[in-house]
Amino acid sequence: MKLTFAKGASVKDPAGLFNSSLDGNTRRAIDISEGDELDEAAFKALIRAAAAVNKSKA
């Protein structure tokens, strides 16, 4: 599964969850394969940070 964050380059990712589309100027993505484990707290923080970025640029 790929989760793409349209304004991901503007989102702080201290846990390093973004692992795809890192060369782009705007978006970032997380590729998740079956069996991968995801840091739930870091993922929630990333979603909240992305929502804040999207809201601030509305």
C-alpha cells in the first residue's frame, strides 16, 4: 500500500516514516508491504502534522 502526502515535503518526519517520493519538491509517501510493522505513535503524529500543514495552507 502507498500512502501519499500531497504536501509531505512540508511535514516534519522525525521518525523517518517517509520512504518513497523523497526526491520530489512537494509530496512524500510511505510504502507499506504486507508484514511491515509501523510505529503507531509516530504514524499518528505524522498524520496530525500533515493535517496541520494542509489546514495552514487552506
